Amino acid sequence: MTPALAFRSKTVQVDVDKLVGLRTRKNWTQEKLADKAIVSVRTVQNIERGRPTQRSTLARLADALGVSARELMFVATDGQS
């Protein structure tokens, strides 16, 4: 899915490796990220398990981590789905 197409859908797939990497680089627990992004811990857990999320949630996570929402989006490359 291209970034442009992903932003038109209601839900997006988060790049889990990037999210977890940014979170752990800040030495944040899932609870701390949830608090900073004003989302539930369950939401962070589900996203880190690979479940898609709403664009607004992606934006909150990105803002809390100091990156753009596009940076956290998973974009499939050739050979990935």
C-alpha cells in the first residue's frame, strides 16, 4: 500500500519495528507511550502486535515520539504484503 493510499483509508498499518525502536530508544514503556500519546495501553499493545489503527491514533503516537505520522506508517515493498 502506498503512503497516499494508506492516508485515504480509515485505518493504517504501523511500522511496528520503527515504533518499538523509537519507544525503546527513549526508554519508554508501553504505558509511558500511551500516557504521552493519550491513548490506552491496550491500544499500544495491539499496535505493537501488528494490528492496524486509526489515522488519528497514529498521529498521536507520532507526535508523542517526535516524528511524522508518515514515518510510522508501514509501506509494503516488493515481496512484502
